[in-house]
Amino acid sequence: MYMYEYQAKKVFREAGLPVPAGYLAAGPEEVRKAAAHLNRSAVVKAQVRAGGRGKAGLVRLADSPDATFQAAGDILGKVHHGEVVKMVLVEESLNIAHELYAGVILDLSKGQPVVLLSSQGGVNIEEVAEKAPEALIRLEINPLEPEIPMYRWLEAWRKVGLTGPQLIKASEISAKMLRLFFRADAFVVEINPLAVTGTGDVIAADAKLIVDDSSLYRHQEFYEYKDHSHHPLESEALQAGVSFVPLNEDGFIGIIAGGAGLSMATMDAIVEQGASPAVFIDLGGGISEAGMSESLKIMMKTPGINGIIINVFGGINNCEIMAKGIQRAWPDRIVNVPVVVKMRGHSQEEGWAILEEMGIPLIKYGTTDEAIKLLLEKVAS
Ligand code: GDP
Ligand code: MN
């Protein structure tokens, strides 16, 4: 789960990490209130998941409540890497003297977390690693000994060039950051920039937090941050015991297949033939007649569907039951686009007989490519 900055900053604050005071605002009214609360210069930041907002003009400094209101108006509704800006974070602006970098990432190839610290914050850390590797400190963390003694933090930040109170503050912050990384079951905790202000404070101007979805069951505190919105048809599919996976909004072929692997292989084969898949429904194992007929009905509710390929194998599933499920959806005349079925395996003869009697184009021994070719011919004619 990739948190928004405002969510990550809330988690940071609770973990004792210093973050600027701020308010989330979803529209002009809320922006006005936030600006009035701060009643001075502010920074307005688009709440979207992709980074690089600064460069895209989606982080704006404003020196009065009116300017704050203006800046928010400019930012709201903009699109950043495909995501519409629906919320802004209005924060007290920091007088940044210097930008540091502090992050922990899970290095999957080594199976351990790595802490990265740098005197060159504010820019992409990959760029620092490439152009100024000497400005980047790496600390490999043994997951069995997650606490790093304070002297090592001090040593690391001293190498980066910090001295005096900033050295101590940055060390304390990075120690808390690493503790948060473990406690939150995070993949990434990143503070970029970790700002050193004109008055010598050290504070997280930005916050990135990605936590492992598989651990959410033990993180009640993150539950509210999870995006529970899904495609309405996804919920319907869930009810029918199948999975609905949207692919391309401008796609026009629907895939019903047994297993996500076969679904994706079918998707690739469709793209290879120059057509665009809109969605796949994965039947999973043990599909019932009702589950199959519901899947067809859900597929027909998907906007833009011009043809359906049913690509199934009778293993755990039974071809006769699947064919009966298709048959069950027919009398309603809901399915009014070409359908091609490729089906073999358990009880194939019985299944084929049903489909043949219905006059549904059927691939018995051929390949998925042949089934798609046949379907695309029918869609085109
Ligand atoms: P990102 O570009 O999406 O990573 O967004 P950031 O939150 O990191 O903001 C981008 C840049 O805006 C930072 O590197 C800072 O240089 C600048 N910035 C953000 N907040 C403030 C602030 O309060 N005061 C000042 N002066 N600059 C800020
Ligand atoms: Mn940043």
C-alpha cells in the first residue's frame, strides 16, 4: 500500500518524527479554512502518489492566504502521471537552508533493509547514486538486529557532513525512521527532503511510506488508509465467486478464463493479434453453472465489449458444468456479441455437445491463437 504524503506524515508524526503543521483540503472551501488557520506563508502540495511533484509545478509556495488559495486552485484538477489531483496538503512553509535525504528500502535481492543517507536531498536519489556516489551512505541492516546504536548514526551523518545540533537531530530522526520501517512492515520509508531550516531545525518536508499489503491484517491503524474503492463490477464478481480484472478502458474484448495464468496468456495473445482486451474474469477452480452464467452477465455489463473469448480447461473445473453455465445465460438474450469457446479436459464431450447444439463457435483441439482469430473475424463481420 502506497500512502499519500498526508497519510505518511500522520504516521510519521505518531512515530515521533518532526513534520510541518498542515491541513488536508479537498476543495476551495477547505483550502480557505486551511489558509486562514496558517494565516501566513504556506506550501501547497498536490496529493498524488507519484513523486516528482516539485518539478511538475505541483508543490507551490504562497506568501499569503490569498496566494495559498490561488495556488491550490491552480493545482486541484491537474493530472500527474494519470492521477487527477483531488486533494492538496496545505502546510506551514519551511525556510529550507539545506536539503538532506534519509530513506530505508527493502533490498529484495539481499533480503534485508538498506538505509540510505545523503547530504544531497531534494533530488532523485538514483541520480545521486549515479553522479555523486560519495555523497551517499549505505547502511545494510541485519533484520535480526534492527536497532542501530546511536554512535553509528552519528558516524554516518558526520560522514555526510553534518555537525553540531543538526548531527544529533538527523541521527535521532533516522533512528526513528528505521524503527518505523520495522514496526510498520514497510517496503519503503523515505524522507526527501529532510530539511535543515534557517533556524537549524531538522524536519521531514516530504514523506513516503509504502507498507506490505500482506501485513495489513496486523495493522488496524492503517486500515483507514487502504483504498477500498473498486470497480463496481469487481464487487459483483466477488459475489459470484469469480475475479474481475479491468485491463484497458478502451479495450473491446472480454476474456473469461480458468486461472489468472491462462487469463494473462489469453490477454497477451489478443494483444499480439492487434486487438485490445478490456477485462478478464478469472473463474478460478470449482466453478458452478451459476458462477459461469453470472460471469457472462457481468462481462456484458462491461462498457465497450464487442466479443468474448471463453478459454477454459477442465481440470478441477468440469466442462459439462461450464457449458451448462453458458447455456443458462442464453435465454435472457443478454449476450448479444460474438462468443468463441475454447474448452477441453474433464467431461469435454458432454460440454462440447451442449455448445454445439447451441451453435456456439467452438475450438476443440486448436490453440488459443486460433480461438482469438476466429473471434476477431466474427467481431469484424
Ligand atoms: P516531490 O517533488 O513530489 O518529491 O515533492 P516534495 O515534497 O519533495 O517537494 C519538492 C520540493 O519542493 C522540495 O525538494 C523542496 O525544495 C520544495 N519544498 C517543499 N516544501 C517546502 C517548504 O516548505 N519550503 C520551501 N522553501 N520549499 C519546499
Ligand atoms: Mn520529495
